[in-house]
Amino acid sequence: MCQPPPRSILITLVLIPFLLRSCYSSPIADLAVEIRQAVDCYDVNTTFDTSCWETLNLSGYLNDPETGWNHTVPVCTGEDLDSTCCLSTEPWTTCYLRLAHGAPGADCSEINAQFCSYNPSLNVDPRIAPYVGYIVKNIYAINDLFTTWYNALQYAANEALSIVQQVINEVDLPQNTNFILRDILFALTVGLAYIAGPGTGGLTGLIFATAFAGKAFLRGANQAPTVARGMWPAGTESSIMIQIGDIESELNSALGNTSTMFNSGLELLMSDMPAFVDFASTGMFSGSQDLSLPKEVDGLDIALRTFIVSNAMSSNGWHASVAVDVTRDDIASNVAGSGGSDCSWHGPNDEFCGDYIWYSDATMRAFTLTGTQNLNGTMQLLNDILTSEWSTLPMLFDGAYNCTVAGFHGGPPVQIEPNGELNMFLSDTVG
């Protein structure tokens, strides 16, 4: 369990990384915990339910080493398809859908697949129909999430890029900020997982369906880390350096590369049975909740926005120091070690004290933001971050602190730990 350091410790941060394994809870409810009536998972006419993956033991049904479908389905001896075998060159999901529907045609092995529209009809023995129905549903649902997520990226990129000139005007007129193109693409494509993680307090317009879809992906990726590694590989060659003023043209030119990233994850699931089983075993793709994303998703760009503004701030001398385990009274009365200065509380939620202190009620931390040429009057920048929706202050401050204390810094914005944890860092830190 994460423990805060002693109250008197001050840590200076360069804004702003973000760590999914955070020391404070997510403001998004545990969406997998549903108040539900008892469901008969063996009744093919009942509504799909997230509990049925476990109830039906679908992991064993697919991949048991002795009785699992993956180990018992025959391999076709020739190139002619029939109703009982799979081609050796055929993705297992393509074969499964063909056998389940009793006819070829369905193919969900890639994003934007033309032949992956959900088809509930089954042509199987009624005794196995409940199992087959749920596997078919999971295949279609996972492809749909990847495909609609990819299709929403153009809008998300445009929304994130809309703040660039504002950030340049207020934070980086000399245009000191440089980015690695790979990192920009990572920050854009990781948005759905980012909004489902801890520390995203203050997001506006985040609809329940988007949060549920993000949680479904995040939990699946933590169960099947090879999927995340396929989408956000370490040591990628996309290392072109670009200036902040050139982000729009460079990102628009590189958006096509994101299809490769999404296909890398999806193709693995649709061709690697163990990875699919791990990813789907959370049960979240087995429920009745629609995981489709519209082409215009509020909040999907927040990771890239945070990445842009935080790097612009750090490149231009802005930094934050933090006092931990302090109260509002400590700060307002200037208790030693609190970072306070006999200041008065103000702001939409009385979260600001004086001109440069932001207080996190959720974590009892006081952050002091300063710049090299403006040691006090930083309130205008903080207000602009909020009103212009460049990011949220929990993302900028609490997220940075969590990453710093955990010892994570450097490297690309996305890192997958050996134990499968998916960590997202939107900037570097300094001591």
C-alpha cells in the first residue's frame, strides 16, 4: 500500500507525469461492481452479464490444456473450409466465428474490419450455445472498442491541438519546447486508458459509456500486458524531434501511424488465444454495456493536452514544490513546513490560497507553483489551465507527485511493468 512521506518533506517537480498505480482512489466509480439480479448464464435468451465469463468458466472452455476449444478443434488438412476445422493460417477468432455462424464471412482480426458487425445467430449444438454466444459476443465487442477508439482519434487530436497556440502565447513565446513525435502519438492513443485511471478529477463531459470503455480496456490490458506492449512498444523508431509550433502539421501527417499501433494490439488478441483469454477474463466485455465510442468523445484528448502543457511549462522554467499531509488551517496560518504564507482561500472550490498555492483536499497536499520570471503571481496561469481546459489540477499536481515518490521518471509516456501494470508518464521529474 502506498504511504505518504513525512509531512515535512518538500519535493520539487517538473510537470507532469501520471501513474495509474496511484496512492489515491479514482473519482470514477468501480464500474465493474453492478447491482444486478441473478442471471441464468446458461439461458441464451437472457441479457448478457459480466458475471457469466466466470460462471461459465469461459477461460477453461477456450484454453483448458486438455478439453479447451483451442486444443481440441481439428486443423484442416487442405485449403477447403468445412464446419469442423480451422485453417492453419486462419486467426483463431475468424475460424471460431465461421464455425459459430455456420458460414464464412465474419472477420474481426483488424480495426475497421468490413466484416465485423455483430451477428447473434448461432448454428451450434444447443448444449454449447451459451458458451459460444458469449465468446462470439466478446470477439465482436473487443473489435468494436478498438475500432471506434481508433476512429475517435482524429477528433481528439484536433481538440488537443486547439490549445497549442494558447499555450505558446502564455507559456512558451520563444517556442523552447520540443517533443519526440513518438511520445506525442503515445500520449494521444493512450487517452482512453488515461481517463479511466486515478487522478482524472475535474474532467467535464465524461460520459459513463466512455468511462466504462476505458475501464474495460485498462483492466484487460493489465491482465494481458502483451497487448499494451504491442500498442506502445519500447524502443520504437518514431523518434523525430519536433518543435511545439510544428505539432499540428506533424501530428496530422503521422495520424496514419496510429492504425498500426491499434492493429498491433487487436491482431494479437484475435490470433493469440491465451492473450485473448487474459484480456477478456475481467468479464467486462461479456456484459450488456455498449463499449462503442462515438467519433467525438469528450475527454479523450486530455492525456495529450496534459502532455503538451506540462512540457511547455517545464521547458520554460515552471516548477512546483509540495508539502504533504497538511491541512487548510496549516497553510492559511503559515505553519512551518506547510508551504503557506498567511494567505486567504479563494477560487471556484476555495482550492487556491494566495497567488500561487493549490491545495488537494483528496490527498492533503499543498502545491506551490513558481516560474523563473514570476515567483508569485501565478494565479493567471492556473486559472487559464482550468478555464481553457488545458488539463486539470489533480492531473498536473497529484499525478506528478505520485510518479515522483514512486521513483518513475524518464522514458516514453507509456511504460508496461514486468508484472503487467500499465503506467503513463506525461513528463519527467527532477529532485
